[in-house]
Amino acid sequence: MTDRISHWIDGKTFDGVAQRSGDVFDPATGEVAAKVDFAGQAEVDRAVAAASAALPGWRGTSLAGRTRILFAFRELLVARKDELAKIVTSEHGKVESDAAGEIARAIENVEYACGAAQLLKGGFSENASTGVDVYSIAQPLGVVGVISPFNFPAMVPLWFVPNALACGNTVVLKPSEKDPSAANFIAELFAEAGLPAGVLNVLHGDKVAVDGLLEHRDVKAISFVGSTPIARYVYETGTRNGKRVQALGGAKNHMVVLPDADLDLAADAAVSAGFGSAGERCMAVSVVVAVDPVGDELVAKITERMSKLRVGDGRKPTSEMGPLVTKAHHTRVESYVDVGVAAGASLVVDGRGVEADGGQDGFWLGPTLFDHVRPEMPIYTDEIFGPVLSVARADSYEAALELINANPYGNGTAIFTGDGAAARRFQNEVEVGMVGVNVPIPVPVAYYSFGGWKDSLFGDSHAYGPEGFHFFTRTKVVTSRWPDRSHAGVNLGFPKNS
């Protein structure tokens, strides 16, 4: 009997009847592993109502009380991280070591959110005018929605949910319907940590659920991560309905390799960043920009490393790269191999027909490499989101920089060089939100903020870190004057924080 995955509403698994559902696959076998309920408007209303009912109590909980629950959640997450990694692998397909790395980064953000008391301090100006004090306080927005993608089913929800909760908001999380179980697992851990019912709700589904959150009058803000077309739609629809929105979109990340770079280090980085998680990362390297004369040698080194990659079931310790998440996504990504050849790019490594250590019907596509890719080709312009790496040639640093800055995306980029002056110039001149210097995937640590520029971000707030706390709060400024009255009463007990 196929497992059923349903919503988590008001502190428990939804026990109603779903009008619609979707298939959840085991990507390594191609088999349907479970059915996930799809929310209709009634379920959206029910989840938002639960969050609204829980809001006064949660908002009124002291900072000490809220962070105490976050600390308890962190301990549970650390204790059960291996279990969560297996859930991620079973539905997404990424190898377990990659899933473990995802959860490790998620834990970093939970730990940052545990410092909410420090992060939510306001300002105070004594005697701004005679007998008048002025101070600012940060208050929660209310019910907020989080819409997360399939590629990081544990990490991306934990970019947003802990910060939103720490600030005193209640949350409705809508994870990807492709790999929904991680979100339910996280909600159950929060409940075990002592989070009151209704403070965090998980709503599964498709566009109906998304639109329900975007248009619901009681949802005050939306955090989204996904493709650029949907990010634009979420931003425009949410703001039109009066919501604060941060919508992180797609990417076409370039890695520039200058002639003085360590080519072995650069080749290692290109393969790791291009094919980790089967290329299903918004921070994956999509384009290596080889500044000649190093192009031929660099391509040879990348090709050599690709030949040794082991593709297989992510649950097997020998596997280094797993399958794609669904058959539909596999078909789309694989089609770009023909598209690249038709456009005139040189197909150096063809990942079609790879011999994978997994089920015959798994969604397999091996690492694929194109050389001499030009900016007008679809394999360059489109976000493929799979294990297809392109090499473009440039005859100078200036040409490489111009190529990146002309691209409509501005999520992440990297430069590999031994020249500190060139690296410093690059980080200043490149029009991209996150930059790596000899670091191929420059995802910021939790106490900075994540987000790109241009078509990679809609809204003016990046994810997590200081900007995350700013997004989930609104500032109130109080101007006060008080009569001079002495405080009466004696209490010799030690002051308590509760």
C-alpha cells in the first residue's frame, strides 16, 4: 500500500479527505513511493486560521521562552540529523553525504536564530528633548508564508522558519510537492521541542496552495525560493495583495578561471560545484569561463575528473552523484544535450546512457560537458538545473567580466586566480550578489545573508542572517514623557528572566 503524506495543521497530521494528490517518487528506482495530499482553498484557510489563532500567544511569549524552544529544536535536529538526511535522499535523490551537508548548514541557521534576543534589540535615546525619551522596538508581522523548493527540502525551510518564529511570527510552510516529507519531519521536531500547536503549519500542494497563501488577507509576508519566472509571479502577486515579499529566483552562475590560476584546483572546483546534487542547486556552477590560453588544458582536466565520478543510488556509500528528482525534470534536462549540439557547442562528455548503480528506471543522467559555448545558445541562456556544465572562452579578464555582467541573472559567481589584485578588482566590479574567490559555491555563513542581484531576487531583502530578521519584523518608534514618581516596594529576590 502506498504511503500517504498529508498536511501538518494545528499541531497534528491532517485527518481530512484530500480532493487531489500527487505522486512522490523514489528517484533511484523510478517507482512511486508515496502519495501527497494537495491542499485546496479549504485546507489553506484552515492552516492560516490555525496560525492566526496561535499568534497572540506566541507573540506574547517572551524572547527567553521562544529561544528556549529554538535551542531544544536545535538539540533534536542534531540528534536526528542522520534520519532527516535519509528522508531527503529517499525523495530528492542526492547522496546522503550531500544531504548531511545540507542539514549541517540548516543547523547553522537555527543556531543563529537562537541569538534572537541579541538580534531584536532596539535603540534608545535618553532625553532627546527635555524629559522625553525616544526608542525603537521590533515587532512581528503576524502570519507569514514560506514557499520552498525541491532541491533543498530541509535547508531552505530552515533558512526562514526559525528566524520567523524567533521574531514572534506564526508560519505556514508550503514545501515542494516533489519531496514533502522533510517538512513534516521538521514540524514534528518543533512540536517535540515544545512549540505550541498552530505556530508552525505545513501545507502541501501545487499552485492552488501557493495562490491561496499569496492572496489570503491574513498572511502578511511571503518568503519564496524557486525559479525566476515563478519568483517574479510570487513577488507581483504577493505585493499586489499587500504583502511583504522576498522572492529568490534562478541563476546562471559563472566561474572565471584566469591564466595564473591553479588549474588542478579549478578543475576540482568546477566538477564539485557543477555536478554536486546532480546540478540541482541554485548556487551550482553552470558556466566555466576559461580565460585563454588555459581553456584546452582546463577542459582536459575537467574531463579527466568527470570520467571517475560514480553515479548511483544516493543511499549507497559508493555513489557520488544521484539521480534527478523526477522523470519530468530528467526529460527536460536531458533534452538540453540535443539542444546544445544543435546550437553548435562541442559535446565533450555525454551523460546520456550512463551506467548508474541503481534501478533501471531511475532518473539517471550522467555528468555532461560542453565546450565553446556562446552566449546566444540556449544551454547558456537557460537555467538548466541539472548536471550539464558549459565552458565558455574569453580572451581577457575584461571579456569574462563583461560576459557575466551582461547576464540577466546575478546570483553567485567565482573567480580562480593567484592574483590578489585581480580578485579584489573582480569582487568590486562584478554585478552579482554573492562572490567566491577560489571558492566555487560562495553560500554565506548564517550570520551573513543569502541572495543575488538582478533577476535572481525580487524584493529588497535577502534570506536569513541580519536581513532575515529585518524582513520578519517591523519597527515601531515610541516617544515618551513620564511624571517623576518613585518606585515603591521591596524585593530581595534575584531577578529572573522568564
